[in-house]
Amino acid sequence: GFTRNFSNSVSLNAIKTVTVVGGGLMGSGIAQVAAQAGQNVTIVDLKPELLEKAQKSIQNNLNRVARKVHKDDPSKIESFVKEASERIKVSTNIEDGANVDLVVEAIVEKLDVKQELFNKLDKLCPEHTILASNTSSISINEIGAGIKRKDRFGGLHFFNPVPVMRLLEVIKGDHISEETYQAMMSWGKSIGKTCITCKDTPGFVVNRLLGPYSAEAMRMYERGDASKEDIDIGMKLGASYPMGPLELADYTGLDTNKFVLQVLYEKTKHPVFKPIPLLDKLVAEGKLGIKTGEGIYKYKK
Ligand code: 3HC
């Protein structure tokens, strides 16, 4: 039984080697949690400078995790970081990352670019390799439209910051096999995440619900109903969210927010997802949030 006693059984389909395509914030987080869990990871990105940056940020975040895990025995911190780091290789060549059990794509949110990558991976990877996308909102079925292994393909959607957020959304494409789905669920568990499952529906579970919340917060601020600070304090102290909606939008990136809302509007036509002038203006001005030093709030560089 592949589906029974999952955590105790060593399955032939267990995922042990992973390639993450895309060395940005999400990609490096995914690589980190897999390496922490003892897996061998290859990060592939076209830009060598991004790979260098990814390795540095992984090193920093591994230290944060190590200090927490080994707070009673600090002598173990160094080896924890060293061992996890050594499990991560980087390459600018996708072929170096093809021969693995799982490939997770975390590149730019552009359908045609993702499709091209998956078509290439479909040809390069061995028969058994499972392919997955970390897209925040693009349709999984559309991303995989051109591949042959549709039974070994799905969505694995992580949340920022990946090493801290406990959730993983496992998205079932229309043609995913039960075996692939179970392998994805079990992999998610093995890297310490709690998995939820959903269909290939716009925004999946979390972004479908965060979208209207975040959009209404921005409209409230835009109308001047309350100050940005009070909107954020309201939701932190009145609903126990760790961050207020406007802080969270700056944290996630206003470009990402705009993109998610755009996709949700295209797919659902629900008016709550309609473009927000304030958001459009900030994005047009390059004020994308924390990463650019200014978004809804200003940040010290
Ligand atoms: N790597 C490793 N550890 C990290 C980390 C990182 N990148 N960032 C924070 N941490 C750790 C810290 O070391 C700290 O650990 P400790 O409590 O043991 O000391 C802990 O996380 C808390 O961090 P801080 O004390 O620095 O700050 P906060 O308590 O304010 O927590 C936060 C920061 C975890 C980001 C929290 O504010 C939070 O949960 N915010 C909401 C995040 C959220 O909603 N994310 C989802 C966005 S939507 C998304 O990603 C989907 C996409 O498709 C758009």
C-alpha cells in the first residue's frame, strides 16, 4: 500500500533528490528547507550572480534556523549549517539538474516562459521525475499543457518566508496520478510542511482568500477611511494576524500582489479583484515594497 502508513513506509517513489529552478527568494527558501531535511538539492538559475546571492541568503537563514534548533547545544550550530549547505549545489545549466526525483519551478510568473521550461524538462528528465510549479496563481493545467508526463505534474505552492511558513499547497492538475499526488504530499511532510490539497482553481486556497482581504485594505487606505498604520494595527490586534494587510503587501511585494489580483480578476471576473489605482501607481513608480525600499510604507535601506 502506497497510500497507507505513509510516514513509516519506504516507498520506491520517495523523493530524495530535488532540483529547484529559479534562485530568487522562493527558490532559495525551497532549496533550504529540502536541504535541511537531508535531501540533495540543485538550484538552477541562468544568472550566476543570483545563485551567489541565493547561497548567501540560505547561509544566513540556515544560521537562524540552527540557532533555534540547537539553542540548548550551540556547539552543533556550525555542523548543522555546514551539512545542509553542502547538500546544495548550484548550476547555470538546466541539464545539471535534470537527473532527479523532483523538479520544483520557481521562476518568473510568465505563462509562456514557464511552459517553455516545462517542455524542456519533460524531454530532459528521466521517466520517473515529478515536475512541479510553485506558481502563486497561474493555472497548473495551462503551465503543463505542452508536456507528455501530465500524470507526473502538479503544483507545490510555498509561502514566504519559506523556512518559517508551515503550509504547502499541493495543487492537483487534471491529469495527476494518485501516485504522484501521494509522493508530493509525502515529500511536503518530509520537509516539515503541513500540506493542504486543492484543485487547479484561481489563487488556489490561500491567495484566493488573501486577495479580497488585501484588495479591500488597499481601497480602505486609498479612500482615506483610516490611516495605513491603523488598518494594520486593526488586523494585528483585532484578528491576531502576525502582520497587517498593508505591511504584508509590502513584504510580499506589490508587483506580486498586483499580478495575483490581475489573474484572479481575469479568471473570476469578480469585482473585488478589479485593478486598484493606488496599487497600479505604486508599481508603475517602482515602489514595490520592502525589496525596493518603499511601497505603501518607506523603509530604511
Ligand atoms: N528564514 C529563517 N527564519 C526566519 C526567516 C527566514 N527568512 N524570517 C523570519 N525567521 C524566523 C526568525 O528567526 C524568528 O525565529 P524565532 O521566533 O525563533 O526567534 C521567527 O521567524 C520570527 O521572526 P521575527 O521575530 O523576525 O519577526 P516576526 O515575529 O514579525 O515574524 C514573520 C516574521 C514570520 C514574517 C511573520 O510576521 C509572519 O508570519 N508574517 C505573515 C507572513 C505571511 O502571511 N506570508 C504569506 C504571504 S502570501 C505568499 O507567500 C503566497 C505567495 O504566492 C504570494
